Amino acid sequence: MDDKSYNPFAMAQAQFDKAAEVLNLDAATRQLLRQPMREYQFSIPVRMDDGTAKIFRGFRVQHNDARGPGKGGIRFHPQETIDTVRALSMWMTWKCAVVDIPLGGSKGGVICDPHNLSSREEEQICRGWIRQMAKFIGAQVDVPAPDVMTSAQHMLWMLDEYEVIYGQKSPGLITGKPVGMGGSLGRTEATGYGVIFTVREAFKELGVEIKQTTASVQGFGNVAQFAIRLYQQIGGKVICVSCWDQNDQKSYGFKKESGIDPDELLKFTDRFGGINKDKAREAGYEILPGSAWLEQPVDLLIPAALENQITVSNVEHIATSVKLIAEGANGPTTPDADQKIAARGIFLIPDFLANAGGVTCSYFEQVQSNMNYYWEKDEVLGKLDVKMTSAFQAVSELARKRKLFMRDAAYYIAISRVAQACKDRGWT
Amino acid sequence: MTKRQDSIDTLLNSLQERAKELNCLYAIEEILNRPGVEPGEVCRAILKAIPQGWRYGEICQPCIELYGEKYEPDGFQPSRWAQHADLEVHDHKVGVLSVYYTKQMPEADDGPFLKEETKLINTIARRLEYYISYQQMRRAVKEVESARRSPTRTGKGEWRCVLDLLRATDHDLYFRIAHKMLNHLCGNGIRPALDLMGSPHSMLTEDQEGVEDLNRPHSGTAFALSDAVSETIFDIADEHIRDAEILNIVHKWVQEDKLSFLVQVVNRHLTLPVVADALRRYHHMGPAPLDLHSPARRGVEVALIRRFLSDQLEFINIAKNYIGLPDFYQLLENLVYATDSHGKLGGKSAGLYLAKNILQKTEDLDKLLTGIKIPKTRHITSDVVLYFMHYNDLDDVVEQKYKEIDQIRQEYPHIVQMFKRSRFPADIVNGLSTVLDEFGDRPLIVRSSSLLEDRMGAAFSGKYKSLFLANQGTKEERLSALTDAIAEVYASTFGPDPIEYRTERGLIDFGEEMGIMIQEVVGTRVGHYFLPTFAGVAFSRNEYRWSPRIKRDDGLLRLVPGLGTRAVDRLSDDYPVLISPAQPNLRVNATVDEVLRYAPKKIDVINLSTNSFETVDAGEFIEKHGEEIPGIAHVVSKFVDGRLRRLFGMDFDQSDGELVLTFDGLISDTTFVNQIDTILKLLENKLGTPVDIEFAFDGKDLYLLQCRPQSQTSDTIAAPIPQDIPRERIVFSADRHISNGRVSNITHIVYVDPQQYGQLASREEMLAVGHAVSKLNKLLPKRQFILMGPGRWGSRGDIKLGVNVTYSSINNAAVLIEIARQQGNYVPDLSFGTHFFQDLVEANIRYLPLYPDEEGIIFNERFLTQSPNMLAEILPNFAGLAGTIHLIDVAKAAGGRVLQLLMNAEINQAMAVLTEPHAIEEPSPVVVPTAEKPAEQYSRWRLQMAQQLAAQLDPELFGVKGLYIFGSTKNISAKPDSDIDLLVHFAGTPLQRGQLLFWLDGWSLCLDEINYLQTGYRTGGILDIYLVTDEDLANKTSYAVKIGAATDAARPLPMKNPAK
């Protein structure tokens, strides 16, 4: 392969090197952190439905566990590569550190395409993965979770195989389990609520009364719905929401000056967050083009749909009234648009802080599983509030002190926490 | 009004009479079927049953005279008001059946009797005759059997006994057997027999002696054998032939004789009632013995197949192995026909009937085939439509097919109305009334079954109507709804679409007739709705494979909840569940998200309270009615906590999770999918052609609704791969996972170079490739360009594996091609379009995987990378990607040629060839010669209209600087429903803009109407107007790029000369 070609791990290392420079990390720490601590690559033999045997390639990369047991998903992907898994495991280390949960970063995967597999064959791959990895993972070692093309079902197969091997229950091995099978309540709400906990703190810091604010949201899926709910509960008003229309193959904006009512909209929303525009019109919503959400004269924008939504070509359309952007989706802003937002002085809560509610809730699931005692939803969400609030405050304090853009501040704080843990343990 | 009331009264009256007759017949049938009853007792019981069938039952006195015995009711008094019917057995009068009125009644058709009553007495007499002859046969059989058991009798006694019996019951047959025996003996050179044959006189009865002329043939006199001579013949036989053999041949001859009248009837092209009568007679002659397939019987069966099912040799050849005489007896019992009918059942009925018989006759071989049912079906023969038209003076409508298509279209609604207002002849109404009695208030479907439909080797599907009837209300209401539906299906014979289709295929002069199937709808009553638990269609060949592990003959199953209508049609807003019957565990949708997105969300049902067909929301419906729908638990899963869970018990409440129709339980817990697989394989094997079937499941049983050869439209027919194409004209070839089809007239290729794409240094650049493809998808002519790219189209996350696009970024392409280039020592897996597979299927976008580095594969990389690249000119913003994305205008790159993609699954080969435009339709070996209307015709008309419009457009008045045409009209690829895309360079005032649009709107509506009359497509306005301004032109924004573009440029239209 040509060196020129895009390599996700090389990219992640380059990004880290830049930050390490700014943080002035010592050589040993840099050396430690720019490589995963451990990597496993192994074969998983599977007897297929037609009687033939097939060998699948499995991975687990444990980037860093200085702050606690590794945490990270298992991907089923037809063209999985070790470099992709390395990059993602490093990212997990930073992600756990930024919200200050005591977990490290890992990632794993299997080269396979579930579209070519029966469900029995998938189960065999899951069990095979555990048989190879059982010695090297565990509730106190490394905790897998669902990821691309894996689901709660895969986690249960894996957990079951692990418990068979060790002859004892071990629900803390894995997260993403269904409620009642070791899962945590509040997971549905966690990401959306998490976004608003950070928004609340950001407005506080900007000295804006949240009851006076309005917002416009891109997307009406799970994250957006719960974000809107909590935001309106604490006094804000969402006047515009946009979503993808499956029939027309394009997106639309839905606007109501008096504030949208998520319960009302949900009555005619499909399970992918697609709002029926005829019924919305009947209910008094103004139907606008898909790009309208960005142009509303509001205080807060929440892109909670897809990546690369705010770009150089539309960043200028953001209204002057906008004071805050909270990234509910992953990577909704392109780097060049990022700079323009920074230049305009709009406060931005970066994705891996704003939507860290998900990973925080996974941590809570693991905690509950380990003690085999499960909290009520309110307790989960209350603890989430505490975690998100203090995470936000730490990042914004750093940003303020060092005059950093929030995205960089979040990244630096994560790396320095991990670096500190390595030092404290006497590794570097 | 009163007149109408009168006629209704009359109809009611006569219906009541018919009902009485039927009751009477049923009663008699029941009496005759009572086991072990003495004939005398039977006669006395019949006497009691008869009066209820007559108009004046209270004064009606029947009487039966049989073999000299008289049966009369108490106090019987003969009168002069009487009807009689002779009773004959084996052509001998054995008695008489009479009906008397005890006093004078008003005059009717035949004295005081109705003509229907004359018919009824005759019917009863015939029935009694069968009974008597059947009883005699039974007795004979019994005697033979007791003779066989009796120790005193030898084998000899057996055949003697049979013959004695024959002599007693059917003397003529006795003589015929004797004569055959004589021939048989002579044929074997047995001396005494030859002697007997040699003295002709000895064969004649005395009174004919002397009349015989030696020059005359004997055969005519052979019937006049005497008892004595016959005895002699049998004595000779006794001496020379073994007893067992005598018994055997006598038996065979008796059987053949039974058939002889049938042979005559079916070969003489007599009317249907006569044939039906003959079959009934044959059936009632006694229990059918397990005889061999004698040639005579085979002959009759073939004649019956030709007569009722199909005269296609391919069909007969197969059908004769599965459909026998008893089947026809059953079939004819289910027919509605006119008294002088010669009609057939029609293609759809014939196909289903053959499939049913194949399944029934092979069910012993495989347990999975047992218990597959056919819904209760009644057929109306095909010529009844002519009878109906003649009865209503509509004969000249037949000539409709020779009119101009726009006239046909214009007149069609009128014809439908005319047909629906017409009346059905009384005998047909009677027949239908009986049908309704049999079906009760079960919902019905009235299906077309025309002679041309579903013939082997030709596709003629979906052109005629099928109508659902809720079949609720009073008998009159139901009858009127039924006749209404039949009339509508009849009218569809003269609809513009089928006529156009027939014209195109040279079938217009075929004497098309329309048979009708009246089928009960499979399903259960749920609240005030009626629906099957699920239904669908299945194909024995899969042309849309989502995994390389699935083979073409693994088949394809499209399943939906409720009525199967949603599986038959391709839907734009919903999806059926797709399963490969041979590999049900390889599902299309692997992740929970995909399953949710592509699960069916609506159900078609019949609403019994409004008598209508409805589409309802699947989740809501099942939540409310789930407990009443048998077996629905196999169909739904619940989406709880991010997971799909099978239903345990009857937990249809959606408050803790949405219901999703996954059919998971059906696959894992039942044999249903195996059953479908077995049926498809069996039918394909026996019929010698790929098949498609429709089916429905009511929670208990699986019903087969239709079976026909798998339709082979030009989309799915195997394209012949030419062998003599010069290599430089081949752009690529492929030999793995090929499906059938042909995509012609490809004008543009979008080629994303896999190597270049793999070397893009940043994710942003890769995303930009996706954006560029999305833009090209909007700008290139719809369904005339192909997309070729590395690995997996639609990758997300790790987009190095393939271009990051969504379905909306590729939805105008004709073909999606994935290229797997060797990388080091491995070849990447392709996605097979899985990211939007079901969307591709429903939109009929073809998918093809390419493996350029494999041996024997042609991949003309030079053409793809060295041809002039239009990208920079079309999308200046993406010029930087010109090394990665190649946009090729095929005509420019290949000297005016276009690209054609030929795919042939039979030999697993595909080839993309540069050909002359419009010189591409090579004769195909299977389909009826096609003279399909070329896109040219639709395009030419559109262009002419656009030119006229331009000539009328006053540029100064409306502030127009230029008018251009682009899209399908310009590219000569217009379809009947295509828009006319006009680009207006506008530089006027807002007022002018309004006026211009208003003026154009008028044109748009008028042209739409004309197009509707010509093609049947109505779009509500045919013009698609795009206004561009000077500013757009300067900035090359929006559609302005089309003006003066390097490829696929809009073409200017000359406008009206400005008034001087």
C-alpha cells in the first residue's frame, strides 16, 4: 500500500502528536500513548450452515488502561483492518477520560459481513471470539460493548459463552445488555439529556437565562427527541426541527414560532425520526426546506443528525443571534467550518463532550452489573447530570484559562488525564 | 320506477322458484346417497321430495313406475294435468316418472307447468336412471365378489358370472363383448373361432338371414349376434384361453365400452352441457376401477384438456400426466356456463388447476407437499363474455381493438359503464346465484382468466382486472355486486393497456376470450375486517441476490401481512419481507436498524362493514386485533430496548415496544419456507420452466392462489451474449453472480477509479467523491447512466471501502456496479448493494459485481480512464477529483455509440458492449416477437410539442431570453410517463414571470391530457419548468450548467419572432 493513502491510525497519531506538543508531554508518555498497549489478532473457526468450515479473523486492541478497565465496542465489518481498530481504541481512551469515568480505551472486531451470515453463524462467531479472548478480557480488565453491526443479541451470546467458560455469572463483562438482563435504565434518554446538561451549563456560563432562549434542532431521532424534551422542561423553546423524508428522499424543516410539541409530532413520526409533513402542516407547522434549521434566528443550534452538516458553504447562513452550538451528532461540523464558527465567537460544545451521555451510561451499566444492584431511572439520570456537569465545567474552565477553543480544550483535558494516570502509576 | 319494481319482483319470484328446485334436487340427491336402502324405499322417499320443487306443491302428486312396480302416494288420483319422463337404463325403457296436479291451475309454459319444471322432472329422471344402473352394477360386482369367495366356484365361474350379469343388465354390451371376443380368438388363430367367423350366416340372427350381402361390411350387423352364438363364442374362449385372462380382457373391454360414448362426445365438439352430462354419466356408472391407462382413456383425457384448459401442446404434454377423468368430473361441477357454451377456463385457471393436480399427485413423495390447499374456486367459461355481449347487443365492441389507441382510451370508461349497466342472461344469473349459495357471505375475489393470460412461454400478466368483493349484505346485493365485478373484468378485455400490449406483440388478431375465476378469499374474519395472516409471491429463480452465497435457483419469496396485493406490486413507500426459500437464514437485513427500516408497515385488508378494500397501519392493526389473527405471533416481533424480540404469548400491546413484522418466527419455527421451496422446485421441474406462484396463509393452511411461468419481461430475460464482438468494443465483462437482464442505451458512465480512490489522503476527499456522485445523479439523464466504483457503495464509517452515498444519491442510475480489484493477495468483499438493497429491488436498479483481475475477464481500463473526462466541465467545484472520478459521455468517447449491458444468468456471463444507438434490440429466443414502442416515439412527440410551444412563445411579452429542452425528450429516452423538461432563460419582471408560468401551465395541462389519451399516463401537468437567470448563467449555478454544457447539454428551441 502506498504511504499516501488514507490511514485512520496514522491520522489519529498525527492528531495526538500535535496535542502532545501543545501539552508538552515527555517522550516516554508520548511513546506510550501513541501506541496501543496490547493487541490481539486471532482466528475464529466456524462451522457454516452448509457444513463447510470457515475461518474468520478477530481483533482486540487495548489502547490504554491506566485509568481503569478498557472499554470499547466490537465491530463486525467485512473490511475491518487492525489500523481502524487501533485508531478507534485510542479514541475510546480520550472519550472515557473527557467525562472523567474510570475506564480505559479498547476496541475490537471481526472481519465478516453479517449480510452473508445466518444468525446461527453469527452466534458461532461471537462465541468463538470469546473463546479466544476470555483470558484477556473481564469486568476488571476490558469490557466490550455493541458497535457497528453488532447488537444486544451479540452481547448476550458473548456473555453467555464467557459465563459458561468461567462457571459463574459475570454481567459486568459486557455492556449494551437489555434491561432485565443486566442492562441499565435511562440509556434511551442518556445521550439527548447529556447534550442538554452541557447546554444548561454553557448558558449559565454565557450569562444567558435559559428561559429566554430558543433553539433549532437538526434531526428528530432518539437523541434529538430527548434533547428537545429536557430543554423545553427547563424552560427553553425549540421553534424548528428538521428531518429526513424517506419518500421524497430529502429533508424538510418544521417550524412553529410558539414552540414545537414533541409529543404532538411523535404521533406522526416514524421510528427513524421522519415526520409526516402533511399531518404536520395540518397541525399548524410551517414546512420549510431541509436547510432552514440552520438559518433560524435562535440562540442555540443542535445538529443531532449526521456528520458534515455545517460546512464552509452554509456556515455563513447561521443567524447572528446564535450564541451556542451543541454537537449532538458525531462530527457534524467540518474543520474549515469550525474555524469560521470560532472566528464568529460562537460557543461550541464539541461532539465528544456533548454526546458523552451514552458512554457514561454504559459505565453506569457496568457499575450496576458489578454490584448486581440496579438503580431506578431517576437515579441513573441524576448521576448522569452530575457527571456531565462536572465534565463540562472542567473543559470550559481549561478553555477559559488557556484561551482555547472548546474542542481543543476537551481533547487536551482528556489526554492530560490519561498522561497523569500513567505517571501516577509510575509507568513514565 | 314501478316498472323496475315489477322486474325486481319478477326476478325475486323466479329466484325463489329456482331455490325451491334446488332444494328438491338436494333432497333427492340425499335420498339416493343413503347407503343400504331398498330401491322401493328410495322411490317412496323421492315421491315425498318431489312436490316441494313444484310451484303448486300442495296439489302435486308424483308417481313412479319401475320394472312393472308402481309407487304412488296415498290417495293417488291420476288427472289430465300431468308431466311424464321415461326412465331408461342401457337404452331400454324400464319405467316412467310422472307428476300430476290434482286440479286445474293457470296456464303456464307447458299446460300448468313451468318450463323449468319440465327440465326438473327430466333431471330427476336422469338421476334416478344413474342410480338404477349404478345399483345394478353394484349388485353385479357383489355377485362377482361372492362368487370369488365361494369355494364351490372356480375361476371359470367368475367371468361367467360377469357375463351373465351383463346379459341381464346390458344386453347390447354383452353382444359387443361377444363380438370382440370372437375377433380376439380369430386374431389368435383359433380354429373353431375362424370357422365361426367364416360362416357369416351363423353370426346372424334368423330374421336377418338372407338379407346379408357379402359385399357389404359386417360391422353393421355385428350387433345382431344372438344369445346362442354368443354362448358358442364364449365356450370356444373357455376352451382355449385361461380363465384369468378371459376375466382380464372382458374387464378391459367393459371399461373401454364405458368410455366409448365419452370419446364420441368429446371429439364431436358438442356443447359444454352435453360434455358435462356425459362425464357425469360416466362418473355415476360405478366406482372407477383401477384400470391401466388405456389409449382410449388417454385420448379422452387429452381431448378434455384441449377442450377445457389449453390447446398449447407444451401444456397438454405435461397436463396429461396429472389430470385424469375424475378430475374433469370435479372440475365441471364447478363451472358456470351457458347452455350452448364451447368455452375454456382461461390461462390463469388452467395454470392453477394443473399446479394443484401436480401437487396433489406428488404429495406422497414429500411430506411437505401434503395439506396444501386451493381456495374454493368456481369458473365461468371464456365464451360467456361473448354470450353476455350478444345478449346486450354489445357485439360490435369486439372490434374496439382495431381502433386508434387514443380513441380506445377515450371510450374505455364508457365501455366499462355500458358493461356494468348490462344484464346477464338468466341461465348465467342462475349459475352465479348457486355459486353465491355455495360460498355464503365469504369475501370473494373475481379474477380474470383470459385465453392469452399466463400461457406458457408468454408473459401477459397484470393487464386485466382482479376485483375483491366483501360479499356482504342480502343475497340480491351480493349477486348484484358479483355481476357488477364480472362485467368490469369483462370490460377490461377492451381496455387500452391490454390492447396496446397485444398490438405490440402481434396478438391482436387472436380471438381473445375472458374466463373468470370466482375464488373465496383466503383468510379469517378479524373484527369487521377480513384478511389472511400473510400472503405473497414466490419465484423459482432469484434475479435479485443480496449475498454471493445465494444462488439463482435458490428462489425468491416476497412476503407481506394480510392480502398479497402488496407483495405482487412494487411499492414506493413500503417493503415486503424478502427471503431466499432455499437459504432462509441468509436474510437481506442484518442489523436491527435495517430490519426496522425495511419491515412492512401497512396491511391490505377487506373491510366487511364498508364493503371495501383498505390499507391500514400494520402496528396499530395488530395491536388491536392481534389476538384474533391466527398465527400472527409467527409474523411479528417486538422492538424492545433496542432489540427485536419474538413474541411470547399474546403480548400485542405496543406500550412497551413497537410491533415489527419480521416473519422471524415463521422462518425458525415452521416448515413454511421449506414448503415454498419444495413447491417451487417441484413445479419448476414438472412444468419445465421457472415458475412464479401466489399464495396465502390463513393461520391453518397454506393455499396456492396462482401458478404461472415466471414472467420474463425484458428486464429479467436472459440476454444472448454475442461471441463475435471485437475486443475494443467491450468495456467490461463479468462471470460471477450474474442475474438476467439487458440495459440498453446507456449514454454516460460514472467511473470511480478504485486505485485512485484508495489513495485519497483524507476522509474529506473521500466524502467529496460521494457528494460529486450525488450531484451527478441529479444532472445525468435518468436510468441512462451507470455507476462504477470500488468495493462497497454506500459505506459509512470506514468509507475507504466504498463511496459514502445514500440511496438518494444514486437513485437515478440504471446500474450500480461494484469493482473488486485485487489488493496484494486478497480481493475485497463486495456489498451486493446491501446498504440499500431493497430500495434497488423496488426501483428496479440493477446490480453487478466486477472482478477485473480474474482470468478471462475483460476490463477496458483504458476506455474508462483515457476517455475525455467531463467532470470538470459539469461540476467545476469538483474538478480536483478528476483523477478519481471519470465522467464519460459514451457517444463522445466512442464515436456516437452507446453502451449496452447484457446479462445472462443461464451461462453466468455479462458484457458491456458499445453499440449503435437504437440498433440494439436483438431478437430474443423466448419472448413473443416484440415490436415494443421505442422511446423514440414518445420522445419525438414531446419534441414536436416543445417546438410548437416555443414557436408560440413571445419572448418580449414574457421577458424570455432563451428556451431549451433537456432530459429524456432530448435524449430520446422518454417513457410514456416522462416529463418534458424545459429550461427557460428568464430576464423579465415578476409580473412577466407570473404570466409566463400561467401561460406554460395551460400548455402543460393540455399536453398532459393528450398524452393521457395516447398512453394512459396522467401526471397532472407534463411540463417541468426550470427558470434560470443571468446570474445563474454567470455563476453556473443550478440548471444553468445545462446550457452549453460539455455533455448532455440542453438544446435551444427557436422562439416566436418578436412582433415588429
